[in-house]
Amino acid sequence: MTRIFLKLYLLLLLPLLILTVMPKSPLSLLGEWWYEKESYRQYGAIYPLIKEELDQVPEDQWVEKVTEISKHFAYTLVLKKRKDTNLSDKTYAKLDDKGYALTKFRRNSTLVFTEKDSDFILYVSLFDNTSALEEFEKDTRGFRYFLNKTIKQSENPEKDFERLKKYFSLNLKMVRMDEFKTSFNDKKLLDTLIKKKLYIDYEDSNMAYLISDNNQFVITITNANTKATYRRYYNYLSFLVPALLLAIGALIWIYLFRREFNKLSRTAKLFGDGQFDSRINLSKNSALYPIAGSFNDMASRIQTLLEGHKDLTNAVSHEFKTPLSRLNFALEMQKISKTEKERLIYTDKIEQNIIVLEGLVDELLNYTRMQRQQKVEMTSQSVKLWLENEIALFSDYHQNIEIDTDITINKNIAFNSHLMSRALNNLLNNSVEYSSSKPQKIRISAFFDDEEINLIVEDNGIGIAKQDQQRIFEPFTRLDTSRKRSDHEHLGGFGMGLAIVQSIMKQHQGKVTCESSSLGGAKISLVWSN
């Protein structure tokens, strides 16, 4: 679960971290683009209006003319020759492409205008942080100057207004005062217009102002409060853009999680339908990687158990056939025996085969019990003392066998002494049973190798062929051609001894291996971690 939530948090936080470390975030770039477009929409008429004035005077008087006109505006107008400007390459590129650009001049947001092949650039330095009324009044002051001047001198004010109107991107209308109508209180509107020559309808974001000296005309602008609209939508975007980035991160996480979950679900269904070799392949960075690993371990264990069960069933059926056949034969022969001596002989054979069957059942139950036991109780104890005790017990019953020991482990080790004693005894009994040399010799070694405990049993018997050294740990495996089978009363007579040893080592998270010994026989190694 920690991996899942950590991955989700990273996907959610990564976009925000990118926004934090970027010199300019996508939101700020979007804001700059929008502000430039809105500024041009509101102030774009300035340049053509001023250009009309400049066309009436010689070029060498243009700078002075703009300075004079600037007095009628609430913001600064400056005309400079291109060679005297110090704008960025990006700003020059915009000017050459669109004829306008937004930049900084004297720490204020400034619109710059030019025409193709013109040597002059007009600066319109705007002011911020004013009230709505002040903002409208300042924004329209210069426009009203031009309109008043034009209409005062015009014989046809409506026609000249329509000519100037094409310079504006705003929705402008001019009506005579006696035709002006509004849904707002007329008296209040007229009082405001007459007193300030400017009226703002905050509810509809519209504005109106009087022009001409005798207040004959009213100019109305619909949706004039572009700066307020820009700020409002910019605030919306300030919330929506991070929220959108978070949503994208969450969607990516959900998509990846859903895809991995579907893969897990499909594989589980295939496994449930009997395709036991199905496995889940996920990246180590996947949130579901631990679950996939557990599933694959479970699937491998189940597949191994099913295969083992199948092999074991076949082996058991084969192992039971021989003593049962002998038992049936002895019973039939006992029935037709003519003398008491013959009946006693076949009775003895029946008893021997019953003992064989009992031994086979015991070994099978022990092996099954080992296979089912997942966890065993480990205790920390001295390997040296445990080994010396086990070797002493074994020597009491096999005094004719020479036993060499090389035990270099002196500290306590965690293991299950009961199970490990059984594994050791199985190995020792195998060495005794399959030894053909005289005198018999067994060497027992115990040492550390790369933090692993190695317990090795070697003998001078007939050994095990290299191609059979791994196969001997399978249940009911007997190598009759190399290691002679004596009788079923001895441990290992059913080929279960080493299979049990392997199960014990698996319970200790270890392994058992077989190779040839320098003594001439077999070398069995038990290896597990401390």
C-alpha cells in the first residue's frame, strides 16, 4: 500500500513541483499572452489615431507632437526612433510580425506600436492598481480628446465617428443625448454624466461618456471593463490550471493502476482455468509489483505441488504394486500349501510384505507432513555441541565405522534440531547402507562460507553418477545400478530419505546438493543462512 500511495503522491506533486521550479509557468505565460491581447483590444486605437495627427506635420516634429498629445492621456506616450530603443529580440520580432507587443517601460506594462518599414516606435506606458472609475476615466481620456476634437470640427459627426470607430476593437456606439436610453435610473445617470461626463454601469460592465463641448453626444462602450474581466478569469485560471494538472496526474495514476490490475486479474483467471504456468510480469516500479511477486510465488508453489502430487501418485502406485503382488502371491501359495512347514514359510513372507507396506506408508506420511509444514520453530543453539551429540549416538550403533570430523563453527546458530537431526541421520544411514568399502569411512564437516552454514557428509562408498546427482532428491528415486538397495527395512529403501532431507532444508530456507567426494563416494552438503 505504501508503494501505491507514494506513486500517487509523486504523480500529483510532480506537476506542482515543475510549476515551482520553472522560470515561467505555463499559467504565467498564458496570462502574459492574454494580457497582451486584452491590452491591444482596449488600447489598439491609440496608434492609428495618433498616426493621423502625425501625418499632418513633418517627420522631424513627430516626437514633439506625441509629447504634446500625451498631455491629454492619463498614461505616458513616448515616440522613439527604432535605433534608440532597447527592446528584446522577442519584442522586435512581435513588432515586425503583428505591429504591436507588450513589454516593460519605466517599470510599467507598456504597449509598443510600429508599422512595417517604419523608423519609429510608439510607447504607451499603462498604469495599474487604480479604482474602476479612475481606470475608465484614464483609459478614455485620450480617446475623448480625439473624438471631441474631431466631432467639434466635423460637419457630419456621425460619419466621422464611424470612420474613427474602425480603429477600435471595442463595441462603440454614439447617440445624441436626447436619444440616449438606459435601464438604469435616468435621473441618476444624467446627473453623473453631466457632473463627470463619465458614467459606469458596474452591473453590466458598460460605460458611457459625453463628448463635444455642448454635450450633444454620448459614447457607449459595451463590456468595457476588460482589465477586470482579465483579472477575474486569471484568478479562475490560477485555481483551474493546478487543479487540472492534479487531475491529469491522478488520471495517469488511475490508468496505470487499472492496466496493471487488469493484467493481474487476467492472469489470475488464466491460472484458475488451469493454465498453471501463467505468471504476472510487471515492472519493479509498479505499485502492484509486491502483489504480483506474491502471486507468482503462490502460483509456482501450487504448480510445484500439483506436479509433485502427480509424480508422487504415480510413484506411490508403482511402489505399492510390488509388495501387494508378493502379498497376493504368498496368500495364494498359502492356500494350496500341503504341509504346515510350507504354510509357515508363506505366512512369514506375508508378514514381511506387511512390514514393507507399513514402512512405505510411514515414509509417505512423513514426506507429506514435511511438504505441508511451511514454517518450523527455530532455536539458537550450538552446532558443535549438537553435532558431537548426534555423532556420539550414531557411533554407539556403528562402532566399526571410522568417523572423521572437522567442525569449525563455535557460535550459536538458529535451526530446528529435531528436523536437522533427522536429515543428518538420513545422510549417515545412506552412507552406511550404500558403502561397499572396507573399512567404512565417513567424514563430517561444519563451517561458515559467506555467512552460510555448511554441513557436509562424505563417505567412501560406491558414489553417485554425475547425471544422477540432482535426481536422487526426488521422492521414490532409487539408483539401483549405482547404489545397491538392500531391503525395505532400512531407511532409504523406498527412495524417500533424501527427498525428506530436501524438504527439511527448504523449511530452513536452505538447500541440499550432491557431488563426488574425495573419499571416493558421495558428498552431500546441507547449506542454510544464519
